Amino acid sequence: MTSIPEPKAVEREEEYYHVRFRDPDEFSEIRTPEWASDVADDVETGSKVRTGRRKESDDWVVQSVLVPEETGKSNARSQARKIIEKIEG
């Protein structure tokens, strides 16, 4: 089981707060899979999850979570944490 990281950054990106858990440079590929967005929707409607495949590995983990801006910056961090715990926990 992968240990769940703390958010490294929370930045506004268009209509979302982008909560980054892992550096994108750690990955050879990043996707926004539908199944992960479905899981995120159970926590915060309209959220999306970006997953990444680690370099030189077949392991996929959450790279970042996009939470709708109306959630607010401080709530975006806590909601993103709940989402990553649900996926990786």
C-alpha cells in the first residue's frame, strides 16, 4: 500500500483548485480517468482526479485532484485529501 502524501500545493486553475500531491516530473504518463472522477464525485461533486504512472514502473497513483472553485481554497485541500484517501487508502 502506498503512503498517502500531504498536499504540496493548492493553486487556482480556471474553475478549479488544483491540489497537487506529487510532482508531475515523477511520472511518465498522466491521465484523468473517468472511474477516478466518479469516486471523487462521491466526495465533492464536479471534482476530477489526475493519476500518473510512475517512471520505470507500472504503478499508477494520484498525482493531483481538481476541486471546483466554489468549494473554496481551504475546503478544496480537505476535500482533495478525502478523495485521495478513498482512492489510495
